[in-house]
Amino acid sequence: MDLRFDQIPEAALDWHERGQGAALATVVATWGSAPRQPGSQLAISGAGEIMGSVSGGCVEGAVVVEAVEALADGRPRLLSFGVADETAFEVGLACGGRIEVLVEPVGDGPDALKPRTLRALVEARAARQPIACATDLTSWERALVTPDAPGMAARFRADQSGRDEAGRMITLHNPPLRLVVVGGVHIAQALLPMARLAGYSPTLVDPRAAFASQARFPGETILQDWPDEALDALGLDARTAVVTLTHDAKLDDPAIIAALRSDVFYLGCLGSTRTHAKRLERLRAAGLSEDQLARIHAPVGLNLGARSPAEIALATLAQITLALRGAR
């Protein structure tokens, strides 16, 4: 099975179902400058194959050894690794630090991660449903929980895996971040690859074949549909950002309306202050409320003094990041 680098639970399930055996390693907590955050995962097969990471160096080697032993005895274990500043870089802890890692074999043993639980997790991820695995680190009982469970909404919004007040390890599986860019202009040519590097799955929407072509956007996902139809088909949600760049009201406005009637966490629109004022008049006439209109970031991007298309793309991605990660 061909899997992306971020499909860690999927890899573990695939290895288990093939009879190879599989274990999941998850970062529980970090202190100092550990390069991977709580919730980061590494899948290990019984043959020693790996996907993902829990640090940046030889910690993985020790985790793989423990995972193979966990597959043999069917018991999970909680590991702790500490590295001094002078040796930290060599083993992947950039400036010294300590990490705690949970290793769970997949299997039917009393303390193992059950295949049915892993399968349900993978199915929720495939459907873009936010889900978390709550693991009691004493009893090894596990439950899949959603954002409407007590105390979970804030965790999902902040992407905050880690121990909760009850001492359980909460491993979040939020849907992947998406960026939908309307308009195959020069700014989009810089913004899409930047967004991918930042962890987004980008999609370009533009019905104009001359603008939305593989020649102009090699390797990108392109939808040559009218923006409102494309956004409806994509299914906008709270893990999606939308940016409109066409300067053409008949293309931008339907996309803006669709975005404002959804839960997207960011909507940015290209255009000057004067252009945006005219846009607001059209949107009010279309029935949008003032609260909805206040969600629009326009002119798009942080005020960095950007001039070139690449600089505007950078300012836009910075503003998207602020909307996602900034103070709430």
C-alpha cells in the first residue's frame, strides 16, 4: 500500500493486517528543546520498518528495539529519554532536553492497542472527522473521543496532544490542514508550494483553463470549476483556509459567500481598501451579516510591506498561521 509520510496509524494498521506485526510509538511529553511535539508518532513493523518520527536522531533506534520487544510480550511501555546539551545534537534533541514516549503493540492482548480501535481511528481520519485516542497510562484502557467530549473542544482547537488532568494520554488526530486558493495568478504560484511546506494540502480553483494549468502549477491539485461549486464539493470545515485572488467579482464573490457560510478558520481576499469596500457592499446586498463580513482578512496578508507576488504570498501564509495558532 502506498501511504503518505503523515499516515502513521494507517501504516501500523496495514502492517498488522498483513501479518507483519506493528507497534505505535507516541510522544507523550517533552522538556527542553525536543524537536517533536506531544502526539508525534512513529509506526514500527515487526520487520523493523518505520514511518514517522518521535525525535530527530538515535532515540528512534532505541524506540524500535522497545517496539520489537513489545510485539513479543504484548505489553505497552512508557519510555523516558534525557540528553545533555553537549551531546543533544548528535541524537536529535537540538539543544538538550527530555522526551517521554509511549510504545503500544497492536494486537489482541489485554493491554495491547486493539486492531478494532486502530481501524476505527483510521476510518475517522479518512472521513476528515476529528478524533482522539485517550489512553489510561495505568490500566491501558483506551477510548476514541471527539471534540464534543468534556474538556476536549479546546484541545482540538489548539492541536494540543498530551496528558490530561486524569493522567490519560490524549493523542489528537485532527483532519489535515487544507488551503483552497481561488485564482491561478502569480501570487498563487508562490503561495501553493509555500503552504505545502507549512503542512497544508493546497488546492487551486479557477475555471479559466489558461490560468489553472499544470504548466503554470506543476504537480498541484487543480479544480477547473466555478468556485462555489468547487468549494461545495470540497466540503469546507474548521481545518480549511480560503484565499481569493482573482480580482473578478463573479469568481471571488461566490467563493467568499461559500466560505463565510462555513466554518473555515481563515478567509483572505486580495484587493485594496477601496476594492474591499465595494466588495462589502456587494456582500451585504447578497444577505451577509456584519458578523460574517468581519471574518474577512482584506487586504490579504500581514502588513509586511510586501510588494512582489512571493512576498505577498509570504505575508498571506503568515496571516493564516496567526489565525490558526495565535492568541484566541
